[in-house]
Amino acid sequence: MSQARVIVFGNEKGGAGKSTIAIHLITALLHEGAKVATIDLDLRQQSMAHFFASRKAWSASAGAVLPMPMEDILTGSVALAKGEAADAPARFDALFGEAVTEADYLVIDTPGGDTALSRVAHSRADLIVTPMNDSFVDFDLLGLVDPVTLDLLRPSIYSETVWESRKIKMAERRSSIDWVVLRNRLATTEARNRRRVEERMVALARRAGFRISPGLRDRVIYRELFPFGLTVADLSPGVRPVPVSLSHVAARQELRALMHELGLPLFPARILAAS
């Protein structure tokens, strides 16, 4: 029996855009017709769980039919957050086991910190996606630089976490983990700082073994659709909670480009009609 491809969104620093990119990729995969399961390991914030609860409520109110991830895994993920901490590992194993045998993709969102469940999830990933804001503040979690010369010294704590996860996956399942670091929310200014970060990223990628890809730009559309449980992948003549503009078309193209970089099937390139 074929198993789901496991995609883990990880970065031990909060505010890097993990949940935002995760929900966009999930909805895009759903529109592709894929069967997607989701597990939200950010047990306190539960951004992914809130997003899909809003999606269900909005679609019912608007009379719209929107694709949803596997309901039982989604419900179990919410229960995981509300259950006893001692029961969490067993609950996660049960959810994981069901998801990988029933779904085409299992997407796991992890918290902005180091937890036991997050480490387990990393070690079971086929693909780890690490969004980072384009700054040395976020880079510090991936690699350490000399404070005088800015030369790369060595990989930092999160890179070490991924390295350990790769060793566990290879030892237990004899398979590797693809790791992609997304340069998220790229600014159009501060060219010198962006160039400095890029040079250190390239050097660290060779040492830590990850691929570098552009993420999503800092667009209002990525935030303003969240309360409705929608993303740019959902927008169509029948699904339009906000006025549609050319920037939304650009955002859709950006999302499709990201899916291509991650080796995921491209969601339908529907044209946003003016009506």
C-alpha cells in the first residue's frame, strides 16, 4: 500500500510564516483533487485548526462548496491539543498512522519552539519546509555567523534538529528527507542586507544540505482571506469575499511557482473573471 507524502513545516522561531504557507499549500493540493490530512502540532495557537473551522463556517454561510482535508484527522488534531500531555505521543502516533495510509499528503504544522512531538514529526517527514524572514534574526536559528566579519561559523540549533531527524529517518526507514528553506516575505528594499543574508544562506545550504527557494511575498491578500478560511487558491467568480484585483492574480502565480519548487502538483490556474 502506498503511503502519503509527509510534509512538515518547521522553524523553531515563531512569526516566520509556517502556518500561512501551510494552509495555502493544503488548499492548493485540495483543488488539485488530492486527499490531504492535516495535523496541527502548535497545540496552543492552533492556527491551522482555526483556519479550517472558519472555512467550514464560511462555506456553509455562503452556500459555496469548498474542498476540505480529512475530517477525522482534523478532528483528532483538535482533540490532541485538548487532551492530556501524557497521552499526546500515543494520540499523535494513531493520527499519523491513519493519515499516511489513507491520504495522498499529510501536512504537519509545528510550533515555534522545540517540543518532543515536533521532533518526532520531523523524523518522519519526506519533505521539511522551513520558511524564514529574510533577515539575520531568522538566519541565527539556522546558522551562526562571526559578529565581526559575518563569515559563516557553523550550523545552528534548528539545522542540528533537522540533521538528527535525517539520521533517525535513515536508520529507521532507510530513506532521506528533502529540506527546503523558503526566503519568505522578501523585501524590495535593503538590498545590501538581502545580499549578505543570501550569501550566508548559500554557504550554509552546502554544509547543512538544504535547497533554497523563494517563499511568499508580504501581500495583504495572504492575511485578509484568513478569517474566512480561504486562500488565493479558492478565489473564483463564485468565491469572492473581498474585491479581486491584479495583485490577487500575481499572488496565485506566486503560489503556483512555490508548489513547482517543492515538487507538488500545480493547482488549476483558474482565471478570476471580472464578473
